[in-house]
Amino acid sequence: MYYVNSILLGCPQKHIARLQRVQNALARAVVQPQSRALPLSSSSHLLKQLHWLPIDWRIRFKLSTLTFKALHTGRPKYLTDLLHLHKPTRSMRSLYTQMLTVPRHNLSFGSRAFRISVPKNWNTLPLEVRQSNSLPTFRNCLKTFCFRSAYPSS
């Protein structure tokens, strides 16, 4: 069911904001009982303290992990069939970047489909993340990338 996150990837910010408010409330519920004497912290500070990714980055993280699994294990087959490695027509450096081909689409809602949103998301990852050899290494590099992108001041 992780592939359902592809619909959330391109969803309007007002819907993501609703989910973010729920996550912020949960973060306050987890942290505040432990520190009643401390003043209320900002939600992003609490999320950073708990090492939680904001909702939009969490969606990207889950989709990227699913993409890595599909590309390296071939499972689930019905999702793997939707992903195609980019093959340039001429011999170029991009041949070794493990980028995915983004299919054409006409409708804006169509851009949220798995076969379109996942390659776009995958292609935005740094090369060193995409070229990880194992799932634990990939998840570690991906979490570091997402965390630094979500909280650039760290």
C-alpha cells in the first residue's frame, strides 16, 4: 500500500498542511509530558528533536524506498513494470546515473500517478543515494538527505 503515497506527492499543499498539523500535535503530545517545565517549542523544532521528517519529506522517503526495492528486487512486479531506467540514445555520462524515464502525461492529476510521480521523485535524489548497494545503506543515506533538506539549518 506504500504506492498510495504517490497520490500524496503532488497533492495541494492545503491537504498536506492538514496532515502536518496532526503530526505536529502528536510531536507535542510525545515531547511535552516529558518536559512540562520547558516553554512550548515550535513544531519544526520538536520534529527535528524527535528526528521525524515532515509529512512532505516522509512521503518522498517512503516512495523512494519503495522505488529502490522495486528496482533492486523486481518486486512487486506490477510496480516494477511501471518503472524504466533512462537509456540515452547516445553514449553519455547519464547512462550511469540510474535515472528513470518520466512518461509523458497531459492532465495535472495524471502527474500524481505512480508511474509519473515516482520517477520524478527518484530523479531528484543525489547520485550517491541512488547508487546505494543495499536497502539499509540506501535508507540511511536517504534519511540523511531528507533530514538535511527538511531542516537546512542543522
